[in-house]
Amino acid sequence: MTTVPAGTPANVGVSFDGTDVHFSFDIPQGEPGEQGPAGEVSQGDLETALNTQSSNISNDVSFLNFSVNDPPTQQDVQLVLDKVDELLQALRR
């Protein structure tokens, strides 16, 4: 996975070396957020923030339950790419 500058489109690449399928992901860096208050954050505050502000928008994306053929077929690779597209769409909502 490679982090690319904010505003750059996300990209997924795929290659096959005759044995393995390799995926590469270009994920844009997020825009800078607001500066929070100075000072230390308590463990309790951190746990509360993680539990209440964690993203669950990808919960609607189902698992990709299939076995890849050996060697992978075009259909296998397309199923994975379609699922990556579905996940990216869910994360952009």
C-alpha cells in the first residue's frame, strides 16, 4: 500500500507472476483536520473516542467468500476488483 497526496484518486493495481496474484493500493492521504486542545489525552478518553467515533460504514460490504482457482482466472481477479470498488464506495459515503 502506498499513501499518495490528498486529492489524488485511489488506485488498485493487480499483476500475476505465474504463481501469485499481487495487488497494489494507492490510498490518498486525508486532509489535515482541526488542531485539538493541547494537553494529554487519557486512556479513557481515547477508548471512548475509538468506541463512539469509529467508522462502521464498511459494515454493509459483505465478505468475499470464494476460493481462488490455481491459477487465478480473469473472473477471480474481477471478483476481487469489484469487491475493492464496493469497499471504496462505502468508505467514501
